[in-house]
Amino acid sequence: MGFKSFDWFSSGLVFCSFLIFGVLCFVINGIGVWLVGSGFCLEYGGVFVFDVVSFYLCLLSSFLLISLCFVYNKLSLASCIFLLLSVFSSFLCYCCVNGFWFWVFYELSILPLLVLLVLESPYSERFVAGWYFLGYIIFTSLPMLLLIFYLSGSFGGFNLQSWDVFGLSVKSSEVFFVVVLLILFVTKIPLFPFHAWLPVVHAEASSAVSVCLSGYIMKLGLLGVIRFGSFILPDVVFGSSYVLLCLGASVLFFLAACRELDGKRWLALLSLSHIVIAATGLSVLGYEEGFIPFLYCLGHGLSAGLMFMVLWVLYDISGSRNWGVLKEGLLGGKVLNVIGVSCVCLCASIPPSVLFFSEVVVLFRGGLVSGIFLAFLFMFLFLGGLVPLFVVGGLMSRHYNVKFVSPSVGGCLLGVILLVCWSFFLFLVF
């Protein structure tokens, strides 16, 4: 059933979101064209650099922070403080080219989320997930710090712009340790076979923490690979064999998602699958198109964060994370029905989202590299679009008609609608 009268609440939310989108679009369009077109790079003291990669990732964290601001009344004071600390640290990490401070800001982005996982999660198995998350941090972060100190001594400083393994004075041992350091960053993305911790943590974390984890924490691993090892990509880290292995594993993740009834675990598996496209882009794209993987990261972070917020709203309404029950929480208003389906379709990278255009570029370049690449990418894109459509089919079937919305849910929906606008129309900006 639908509303018999005009849905003023839903229409008002859409109008406010488009108004905010229109105002910000003019500002971001000018900055984006300037950075991408001119290759502008602002340096400060050898520690911070603001370039195209920093711009895209800062834009991602800004959008997610704005959307979370609409649900501040659903968060405790501790959650607000720790989330702000995490997001602010991510801004500094995006722009940092000093090895030591990059590590510091990286960990400051992750540790507040670990604290919130233990303190604020409403689920009973949060302590098990906390141990998974803590083990992932300890067994990767501390060796990473030691490797950064060792390599900074070999390369003559912490400034990552001066690192070059092809220099004549660099020994083969330094090349080996750089590769080990980059593998540690791969575990933080995470890519296969280092992926096991992410679905467990997502399943037990609060929705706000899940938005941050899939929104920008996964992208920090890719940023670390670029900052510390761009000079040996794609020959060593993201070689053809490893990327094909990751694409094959992504197909298995899609098949596992088809059998998953838990909405958060379903989305975690999709996030693991789609992030492989960014790694594939770093493998097959040239220097001139090097910004495409991080433009894809921008779209991926927006769609994943958006979907976690939608699951947050549906959980508040239905009290369950099971897809069979979640669909009953979809609002009866036609406008909001379209928004709910659009959020799921964004996970399928439908046009005109940024994800779609980025995947087309990667598919074209991968086909030029190898026919095997092309076959795997076609299979990936087919399943990546098919799995969310299964959920859309279930969501469009019979559900309850909800006539009223509480203020807390309404605020969350405003953030959702704003992210929907950006996800679908961001291609107009770039």
C-alpha cells in the first residue's frame, strides 16, 4: 500500500538534500577540476602534501562525517568524540608523506573504532570481534612501525617522496623489506587471503563504526601502498597473478553473499569483493589514469557507508538484521521506497554512479593487458550486479506501510538521501 496523500515529510527530506548537494557541487567542482587538470600539489614542511589522491579521500571522509552529523542524537557523547578523532586523523593521514607521522595518524584513525567496538556495540559477541580487531592491529601495526624506522634509515629520512628502491645505493634487502611493508598494508585493506577479520568485525560493530570501517578505513590501506611503494607498483605487489587470484576470490565472496541473510555480513562481503577493483586499477592503469582507483574508492566508500546507514534505519524500525524481516521496515512512502532500492542498486555499481564509470575504465584497460583479465572482470561485474538485484527483488515484495517516522530516524534518512545524491551525481562534478 502507498500513501493516499502527498508525502510532505519524504519530499521535504529530498528537497533539503538536493539543496545541500547543489550548494556544495559548485565549490567541489571548481576544486576538483583545478586539482585534476593542473596536477596541483601543495606541500607543507615535507610532512603534508595535498594532491589529487588526498582530495578524493578527504572528500570521502567529509561526506561520511556530514551524514553522521544528522544522527548525532542517536550517538553517545563518547561515540561522537571518538568518531571525530578517527575522521580528523584520517584527514591528516591522507595528506601525510612522512613515514612516522603517517603511521601515527593511521593508528589514530583505527584505535577509536576499536574502543567503540567494545564500548558501544549492542551485540553480545563484540568482545570476540574486539579480539579479532586488536590482533589485526597488533600483528600488523607494530611490525609496520619497525619496518618504517629501518627503511627510513636506509633511504635517508622519513620523507616518502625521497624513497626509491631503484636507486644505485639501495640493496636488495631494502627492496624485500619494502615489499613486506606493502603486504602489511594489503592486510589492512584487506585483500585475499587476509580478509577473514572484516566480516566478523562488521557483524558485531555498531552501525556508526561499520560506516567508518567500510567508508574510509579500508581505503587507508590502499593509500599506504601508494605512499610507501608506488615505485614498485604494479610489478611486485599488485602483479597480474595476485590480482587474478583476488578477482577469483571475489567471485567466491559474491556467491557467499547470495546465501547470507545477515544484512551487515552481506554488505561486508560485497565490500571485500568490490575493493578488488581498486587494486586491479593500480595494476593495469598507467600514470595518467592513476587517480581512477581513488575515484573508485570515493564511490565505494560512499555506497558502502550509505548502505550501512540504510541498514541502521531498517534495524531501528524492524529490530532485526535478517533480510526477511528488514524488508518489512521499508517505509511506505513512494519517494523513500525509491531511495531504499537506489541504495541497494548502488552496491551493484549501476550507472550513472562513479563506481560504474571507474569499473568501465578498469575493464577496458584490463582487456588490453590480457584476455584472462577480461574474462575475470566480466564475471566479476556480472555477479557484482546480480547479487544486489536478488535483494532488490526481495525488498520490492510485500512489506508494511509505515505512516510515521520518529525524529531520530528522519535525521538518519536525511543523511542517507544526501549520500544517494552524491553517489549518483558525482560524475557531474568530476
